[in-house]
Amino acid sequence: MALPFFELATASLILFVLSHIIKNYASPLSKIPNAGFGAAFSRLIWAFPREYSGTLTLELPKLHDKLGPLIRIGPNEVSFYSRETYETVHKVGSRDPKEHAKRRRIMAQLFSRSKVPNIEKLISSHVERLVNKLQHEVLHINLCTAARALEADIMSEFSFGTSIRAIDCWASGKQLAMVEKNDEMATWMPMVCHAMTPYLTNFPLLCTLWEQLEQHLFHLTGFRTQYTKGLAEFKQWCRRSWQSVLSADPEGITGDLGSPNLIETLCNAGLPAETALSEASENLGPGTDTTSGTLAHILWALAHNPAYQDALYRDLEAVNFSSDMTTLEGVARLQACVKEGIRWAATAAAMLPRIVPPGGIELHGKFIPEGTILTSSPIWYLHDKTAYPDPELYDPFRWLTEDAKDLSQDSLRDRFYIPFSRGANICLGAHFAYLELYISISQIVRNFRLKPSNPTQVVKHEEWNLVPLPKRREWVAAVPVDNLGVITHPRHRRATSTEVIS
């Protein structure tokens, strides 16, 4: 007599669970502490809920303090927190080293330290546009949205040769228009899009089916969700801009401001046009989210420190408020301000997975078999308590000599300063990001005194008010929970009214 369907299903489920339990206990990874209940059985039980809520990279460092440098967060996934291990893991390159090296050589035409000054004019022009929007009034502004609009215009101009005019939309009090349509750029979109990332990584087939269902629904009814509509409009804008670049003079590789742009550089290097479009589109999200978040945090901290603002103003005045990168790097207060901001804000929160190569590897006395995913976030090292005492307090004097005339020497501090990761996969945009921050901060300090519109509780210090890190959630990038609001007071013009730009 055949067994009923329910009994067969129950037996199959029991066998499935037992086989996974046996497999997990037999694995060499069973000797590594689990992050929590069910972590070794499925990453959907422990890791996924925390990825969705934006707390995974916030919780793991605390668990590492309790459980050690290695923690199992999935059946085949191990989180590590060790500076030495980070160096070891990131010595390994990509799966296709030849293609990886080819892409890096092409990108170096734009991103290398010697080439980045070529985009100084591009960056300065958009910073000037933002300053002009703020110049005539005393304004209450949300630094997160203002910085995002600025960075969106810079990155779109750099990527496509034309900007999306996000600053104009922001200044008029509207939603960020095309910035809102980008995957992760608008005021409220990070909460939606970053929260979608766990679905995309854990349920790729489900997401594909959902997109196809939405597409069929759109063809039948004309209805789209706001997310899908926004993404479609952003893709259309990218394609129009891409076509405009391709139809321009093929001899030039410059945008509207005479600066290089990514699409033409990639096409001139021999990459297919569609590949160039994909690279340029993907370039917008990371560059905008992380740099804009860092800029907003730095300006927020400066707003609580008027004396430092004025001292920085005098230092910048001494170099005629230059926008030259080498000159700005020589202003110690500015460099300390930026380095501490990158460390403190730690906006590039994503964990960076690497796959253990054939033969496996031994780490911290534990054997890690080949094929295992090893992952860690570079921002954990920026908040390491040994390298940076009181890491959640913003203090540029970590980097300065007593007279604030030069950067101090601290090998431990510098060893843990890895905001752009390490090894073969180090972020190519590091110099670009530094130049954006140097120019943006120098020109804003040149033109305005900033005061917090909603001051936080600071730790008063002889030289500096130590500012605590605002509450946040962390997905691909860190997203502040609270509004980082400031009041801008023009230094050289008498204000006639007070206005609010959100």
C-alpha cells in the first residue's frame, strides 16, 4: 500500500534536515563558533534578517569581541575580524586576473593619482553651483540630501559627460528627480534599495520572477511600482546620455567641462559600447552614496566646532583657497578633517566576500576548506578600539601634531586605516573621493559658517568638541537614521531671510 503524500513529504523533510545537520557537523567549519541559532544550517535563519534590517555589520564586530576572529554566519560562510587575516585574504586576486588587470589599466586613465587632477574643473564647477544656491540666504539644510545632490551631479557628469542637474532640483525644494530614480541615490531610496539587497543576493530567482511579473503587469495595465518606475526612468536617462556621447566627436574624450568622462574612455580603450554603458551606470551608485555620506558627516561635525572652522578657513586662505589637489593635501587641518571623516563616517559598509582557493587555508588555528566564503567589512577596522580609542567620536586631532601644522606619525593608526580596502581589489576611486572632499569642504568653509540646527550632545575637549557618530543602519552603504541638519551663514553677505531646504 502506497504511503500517503503527507507522510512521504514529512519523511523527505526529516531526511533533508538530518542530512544538513550531519553535513554541518562533519564540516571543518563546525569547529568555528556560530553567530547564532541556525547560522550553520542556513544563512536565511541568522544572516538574512540582519541584512534586511541593516544591522548585520553593526552586530558582527560585537560578536567577534566575544567569540574571536572567526565566526560562522552561514553553512559555507565565515566572517573574520583580524587585520592580519584581512591582509592575507585580500592578497588573492579575482577569478579572472587577466580581465581584472585589463579593466584596472583602463580605469587608471581616469582614477590614478596623476590623472585625477584632470577632473578638478568638473568637481569645482558643481561645488560652485551648490555654493551659489546657498549664497544669498541663511538656510536650514539637510546635509544628507544636499551632499547627495552634489555628488550625483559630479558622478553623472564624470560617467556620462553630462549631469542630471540634481542640485537644481534640490535647491527648488523638489524631490531629487533623476537622483531619486537611481538605484540608491535619493533621500528615502537608500532605505528601500539597500533593504532590497538581501533579497537580490539570497533570492535571485525570486527577484527575477518578480521583475518579469511586474513587466507583464505594466504591459497589460500601465501600472508600475515607484521603485520599478524610477529604475526604468534612470536606465532611460543613462541610455540617452550614452547615445549622446557615442554620437559626439569620436576624437575627443571630454565632457561639457572639458574633463574626461568614463564612457568615452572605456569605448576608446576598446570595450564594447554596451559594456561601457553598464560600467558607467554602475559607477553612479557607489560613488554617490559613500562620498556624499562622508561629506555630510564631516560638515555635521564641523558645524559643532566653529573655532576649528575658522582655523581651517585661515589655513585655506593662506593657500588662496586653491582647488589643486597637491596644495590641498598640504593643508594639515583639511587633510586631518577628511581622513577622520572617512574613518568616522565609515560609509562603505558592505562586506567584501572572497572564496578560499583550492587546497584551503589555515586561519587562527582553524582549517578553512576550499570554496568557503570568507568575508569582512573594511569599516570594522576604522572603528577598531585599539587603533582608535573612542572610535565613535569624531576627532581630527588623532591625525595632527600638537600645533596642528602637520600630520602626526602613528603606525598602528595608519595600519588600520583601510577605508578603500586592500590588495588587488583596492578601490580605484580613492583619489577621486579625496579630491571631491577636499574641494567641497574647502569651498563650503570658504563661503559659510555652519551651525547645527539640531545640535547633538558633544564631549567638550580643550581643542575640539568631540562629536558622536549619528545613529545609522548599514546596507551597501551606511545610512543615518536622523536628519543631519545645519544652518548656513554666508561669510561675506548679509542674510535677508531664513529658508528651509530639506
